[in-house]
Amino acid sequence: MERSEILATMSTLKLYGTKAAYDEIIASAIKREHEPQRVVGDLLNAEISAKQARSIKISDHARQAAAGQRHR
């Protein structure tokens, strides 16, 4: 599968964190000769980190919106 197909599939699956980290992780894996399991693990960890960051951002936004409504 070509890079563009991989990135498109990641978008279709809404794996935005994985997509954002893909090039860096693949370049590092090639340079350091990482095993496939390590590459997959790194991609999964990137996705988890991105989802956690989005969740925190959404929670903060909701908290700020709620605080703003209380002061009206």
C-alpha cells in the first residue's frame, strides 16, 4: 500500500493522531531498524496521545462554557 493510500485510510478511520505521527515514526523506524511490532506500537501510542489531548481540550472548553453561563 502506498503512503497516500495509508494516510487516506487513516483519515477514513479517523486515526488523526496516527496520521500526524506516521512520517516521523516510519522515518525513525527505518533509521533505527525497528521491528514491525514496535512501529505499530508507536503508531497506536500516537493515536492514544492524540485522543487524550482532544478529550482534555473538549473538557476544558465545556468547563469554560459552563463557567461563562454561570456568570450571566
